[in-house]
Amino acid sequence: MVEKLTPSSPNSRIIDPGITLQLANGKSLTGRLEYFIPSKNLVVFDDDSLEPVTLTVLVAEAPSEHAALGSDEVLLRNWTDLRGAPAALAGVGIVELTGQEVKVGMFRLQALVARLL
């Protein structure tokens, strides 16, 4: 069953109510950062945008990689518009990058393993 990512669900906790992350492409991502515990997803909800931004790799995209994660670890996307998001999250003290990376999906995109702080 896929968890529906809706703001402030009972299976989530707000990490930061008003975060701003500077991305490698020069853009910034601003909104409420929530962690969805069962699916290990970090999501930014921007009140001015209709679509939330998922910073993590979904379980369906990398099931075996998710199974190998520790209870406090997530897989952070580090491609396209989210390049630099893992470093930005580490820079503001949300995560600690473990130095491990995995390739996911048919294009073997880079995801970084991070420990939530």
C-alpha cells in the first residue's frame, strides 16, 4: 500500500515549519518540511504551490535499497531540480550524510543515504 503524502498526517512529524533550502541550480525551496515515518519520506509543502516536493526516493523506486536502511536513515534525491538538496539539508542540521550513495531507477540516478538528526 502506498502512503498518501498529505500535510500533517498522523504518520508524519513536522521537522521544520518554515525551511528554506538553497539548491545547486540557484533556486530555493521554501515551505513546511515533514517526515513521513512509515515510508521514510521527507516532503516540503509550500502553501503557494499545489504540489508537494518529495526530497526522498520512494520505496517503490528502490525497494531493496530501502530495506537495507537503518531506522533513522533516508534516501535523498540528488538529481535534476533537487541537485544539492542533500547538502542543503545537512547544512541546516536536518540530516547527516553517511557518505554512502546508491543508484536508483532505470537511469541509475544518484541517491544519497542520510541519517535524520
